[in-house]
Amino acid sequence: MTSIFLTPVKRTAWRMKSQITRARSLQAAKAAVAVGIAWSVAPYLPGVADNYPYYAPLGALVSMYPTLMGSVRNALQTLGSLAIGILLAAAVLLLSDPNVWTISLAVGVGALIAATGWFGANREFIPVTALFVLIVGGPNADSYSIGYLEQISLGIVIGLLINMLVFPTLSFDAVGRQLSNYRSVLADHLLEIAEALAESWPPERDGWASRNDALVGVSRDVRAALHHADDSRKVNPRARIHRRDLNADYADLAALETVTFHVRDLTDVLAGAVWGTPINVELRPELRPSLSVALDAVAVLLREWDAETQQPSAYSAAVDASASLMTELDERRDSAPATAMGAAAAIAMDVARILAALGTRLDGPADPAGDASTRLTSS
């Protein structure tokens, strides 16, 4: 009985352990140090600010973002939110007395301004600051506003310094891993289709037919990782030492997204040949072996992307397989009606376009199918 209750706890603990990465642990440690320093320094601010030392740790927290550029952006948006909230409270104090109506009006206007999204993730500081100044500040709203703003600013400065001086995060490694995973996912998908074409028909395994949306999800994850890496290098002194050509990574991603488009297309064509959905097409059985070889060759090429010494041979093999497929289609087009060749022709064109996209990133020819694709289109 005890094990039944402990199993969910163990599963949750394992999930938490997998999510606590080295970078997140470092960020948590920096946040703790920044809060401690801000709390220690806050009482030494001159004037009325020393009456509100608890706001300095809050400022340190809001400035602790995973990237330096994100921290600066978040800090500026937070200070802007505070300024707008204080101005709203000042307008109430100048034009009227704080009461249930004027306080509600100030908070409502602040919420509307926050809803514009101009002030980022901390936009809710606008109505909260207006409320705090009018209710907590009360008759001392002016000194409260000054102390609040000064202590938050102190915490932000401390947080930015800690974030900049203590191993500011660079997310370059994640980009390489995500791109490599993207290629592996595409290669696995094509290999499974190639194996399905080589087996008995209709194929027993049908998992490949339902993974189109998953391919888009992987692409989205890679693009998010690239954006994060690009953001992490801005105003980051470590970026001058640890360099990575993110423009090349964006070009690789664009090529892989083109590959994904054609992989999804040929997947739909094959699904139509097997189950009649989303469109009902015919795939001649004598063409399946050549299609299988071509897709297998493309899968191998995607797997060999990271191994520079293997790229030329893998690319040449894929181009040869595509050319052989085109030649076979040319030879058979006079002996079969066009409708019977449609599925194979569509897949062959997808393979040719995939190789063209990969060729731009692997120093291959722009159109690996050459005149064969032109002949196929004209037919």
C-alpha cells in the first residue's frame, strides 16, 4: 500500500530532477545572492528610502532573467511600469482625494495600460503600484513613491551586476543539440517510411502517418532555442570569447523546415495510397522499391549531417538514388496511365526538393535532380 502512494511522489521527484539543469541551478544561486546583497545594502540608502528596504530584494528578483538582454529589457519595463503607476496615483492625489471611486479608477486605468503589453511580463506592476501608493503610502504617498522607486532601482542594479559578472548565460550548446535532434527526427521518420515501402503492402506499421504535427513541433522548439541563443549573446561579454555563427544555424533551420514541408507532403501522399485519405491516390507496386531506396538515402544523409567527412558520399548516394527514381519514372510513364504514376511522381519531386534544400547547406548542387525533375514535371 505504501508503494502505491510513494510512486507518484517518486515520479514527481524524478521529473523535477530532470528539469533542474545546471543553467537553472546557477540562475537560482545568482538570484539568491542578488537578493541577499540587496537586502543587506537597502538600509544604507539615504533619505526616506531606508524606510522601505524590503523593495530592494524585489527589484533584484525582477531583474534576474536567464539572459542579460532579457534582464535589461525586463528591468526597463519594470521601471516604466512603476513610473506609470506612480503617475496615476499622483493624478488622483492632485485632482481629488483617495477614496473607493478614485482608487478603483486609477487601478482600472492602470490595468488597461498593462493590457497593451507595452511593459512586458511585469506590466501588472502598473495597477499594483498605483494601489500601493494610494493605500500603503496614504498621507505619505510622495515619500513612499520615492522610497519605493529608489529601492526597486537599487535591487535592479544589483541584480543586473550579479547577472553580468557571474557567468552570464550563453545558450549556444542548446542550439546544436536541438538542430541535431531535428535532423534525427526527420531521418527516423523517413527511414520508417522507407521500411514500410519495402515491407508487405499495405504496411503493418502506421506510426509514420500520424507524426506530421510532431515534426512541426520539433521545428518550433528549434526556432525557440535559436531565438533564446540570439538573445543570450546580446550585451554578453562572454559572447566575444565563445562565438557561434547563429546566422548559419538559422540557415540550417530554414533548410530543415523546407525539408519538413516536403516530408509532410510525401507522408500525406503515401497515406492516401494506403488508406485513401486525405486524398485517394494509386501507388504502383513496382515503384515502391525505388521509392524506399531514395527515402532511405535521404535519411542517411540527414544522419550524416554532423559528420563532415561523410557528407559528400552520403549526398552523392542520395542524389544517385533520386536520379535512379526519376529515370525509372521516365521509363514507365509510357506504359502506365498518368493517374497511376501520380503518387510516385509527387514523392519523387518531394525527394528532389529535399535534396535541393540540403544541397544549399552541404555545398551540393542547387538542383540535384537536374533535368530529370524538369522532365518529370513536363510529363
